Amino acid sequence: MNPQPRITQVDVFPWSLEFKHPAKTSRDTLLHKPSWFIKLTDQEGREGWGECSIIPGLSVDEPAAIEAYLSNVSIHPPQRAEEVPLSLPAVQFAIEMALNGLRHGPGLHFFPGTFAEGASPIGINGLIWMADAEGMLDQARRLLSSGFTTLKMKVGTMPFDAELEWLSALRQEAGADIVLRTDANGAFSKHESGWTPLQKLEALADLDFHSIEQPLHPSDTEELADLCAHSPLPIALDESLIGVRSIERKAALLDALQPQFVILKPSLLGGFAESQEWVDLAEERGMGWWATSALESNLGLYAIAQWTQDGVQSGQPLLLQGLGTGGLFTNNIPGSLHVEAGKLINRTGDAWPDLTAFLSEA
């Protein structure tokens, strides 16, 4: 590994990622995504790139606080990600990403290994966004026809009877061999006549779902612990992890809730080192994990993919990941990432643009 670079210059490029179609979840509907691309330059003139990109209403980082920090960062360039305030995990992710790029470059090499070299494609799930029932079935058909063997769909905006009807139709159409995951984004915390959260999970288990992400709101800790203990459907937690920073608090949360899986979004958790702590603690407790993007551009997605394949230290076989988000935006950064037959592939023959020129001219 190259020695720690000394950062002498910081350039910031504000950016708004624009969704091709409204991205609807049970929590809200996203039309655009505030982002900042950060270029670190060291004393030898080498460049490292990071992406700070937030999901309003979910990310800990407040845009005004990000702007205030980044407006002063050129005066005191950060030399380590740990210098960034804990209240700005997306900025920490960006700085750590950029520093990794400096250490492992040249080019956009954030972790040394096979993915950056064009080998070791990553198996991913296909993502079905919320729409009406027929619209979601159409999405599923397109994903299945393109080679996906695992589908993930958002739930929680329709009455559960209606959702169960279309999910049953999906299972029938997909067949028994297709793996189905679902994400409630905490929606099952809302009271619904005729259905308890446990009964909803039992109904999904009857359809042979693989797992459900965050069925209840993170604040419902006692209810989540009870659900994790009694649900026939494995539970994966992601929002519950946000804002939990010390290793003692992380361990306490996992011990209290005992989920079957944890889901890692590095830009929501404070970066790769923070995510590795979650991996270590989960595996010590026999829990599985997978990584997902928090809807970053291709640049952030590329760094997360390299970490998932080559950077993370794990004793478990790699599960299918949630990294199939590169086609969501009208103004994404073009690059070498492609999705083929349910796998995220790095085509090294496809060049990334000159990022300074691309972000300055757009």
C-alpha cells in the first residue's frame, strides 16, 4: 500500500442527480439527489475522487451543514476521514473514498483487487420500484427476461391485502427458483386493521420470500426485537444502523435486536471502515450481511463495488448484493460499470471521463 498522502488542495463540485422516473418508497418520493463530488490533490499532484451524496429525510447529513463544512475544507484539507465530524457520515465516506483512490491509484482504483481489473463480476438483485400492481409486474418481467435470479421490491404504500395479491402473482409468474426480497422501509409500523406486523411477515414467508428489510421504524426497538425473535421470515436491518457510530453501540444494537442480516450502505454509515465494523460484529454473531448503494452515482457505486468484492474482510461467502442502481439518473457519470444477466460488471475497455472537465462543463 502507498504511504498516506498529504492533501494540499480540495476542489468541490456540487451536483444534483436527476432521477429518470420518480423513485417511490413507503417513506417518500425522490425526484433528485443532492450530491457533491470532491477532488483531493496531494503534494505530488495526484488526484483522488470522492462522492458525497445524500437521501433527504434518511441521511444524517444536513445539506446546510455539508455546504458549511465544504466551504472551509480547502483552508484546512482533511488528511484522514476521521477528521470529518461524525454528524457528516456522507462527507466521511467521500473523503475516505478519495484518500483510498490516492493510495491505490492511478485511476479510479479505490481497493486493489479483481473487480477494478475487470474480473469477478458481482451478483446483484434486480430492483422493482413502487408503481401500480401491473407496473411492478412489468418491471419484474423485464428483470427476469434480462437474467436476474433475485428480485427485490418495495412494499408499504398499498393496503397489505392488495400488496399480497400482486406479490402472489409475482411468485406465481417468477416460479419457485427465483429469490424474492422485499423492503418495507419501516412501513409496517403503521397500524393496519386486520394485519399485525407478524401476520404480514408470516404471509410473505408463505410465499417463500428470502427476507424483508426494515419492517418497522428504527425507533420501535422493542417491537423490532420481538419481531426478529418470532418472525418466520428473516429480517434484515439497514435504517436501524444509521447514526450508530461507536463499536459499543453497534454491538449493543445487534445484541438487542438479533436480526438475521444487516445491510450496509457505506455513505449512510460513515464510510468503509465503519461498515467493516458492522461486518465484523455481525459475523461474530452468526448474522449475514450484504451491501447496497444509497443511490450514488456510478462513481460512488464503483467504489462500493470494489469494497464489496475486494476491500471488505469477511469469512462468509458473498451474498447477492444491492448494487444495481447505476441506471437511475439522467445525468449520471458515464463509466465502465454495466449490468449483464444479473451481475455488475466492470468493463475495463470503457473509459471514465475526465471528471474535472465533465463536472465543470455540465
